[in-house]
Amino acid sequence: MRTLSALSKVRPTLLIVEDLHWAGRSTLAAIEYVARRAGLQALLVVGTYRNEELGSRAELSAYAAASLAMNCLHRWRLAD
């Protein structure tokens, strides 16, 4: 987090994490930690996952639900 904080003080920073449907609990917890603190800095965290995998991945489903409830997740769906 210190590196991202330092970068975002110099210029706006974007962190992209792809394929969250493969992420485990610890990875999702780390992303949540960074995302919660991003609002205080010029830092945007973007994560991608396959929507069809959401139902079969309990960790990702719980993470998405909690993030939506905390208003730190916004969903966009790409056109098929």
C-alpha cells in the first residue's frame, strides 16, 4: 500500500487486477484493503472477472456483495 500511496501522491494511479474469478480469499482481502483506502488518494482500483463464474466462486460472490454494500464497487458489463 505504501508504494501505491506514494505513486498516487505524484500522479493519479490506476491498479488493474484481472481474472478475479480465480482469486482466493487472501487476494480478495488484499484488494479490498487497497480499495478501501483508495478513496483518500488519487488511486483507482479496477478488477475484472467473468460474470458467469460469479455464482460458482463463493469467495468472489461474497466479496462482490460486500463491496456493493459498502459502495466501493461499481459494475460495468461489457457487451457480448
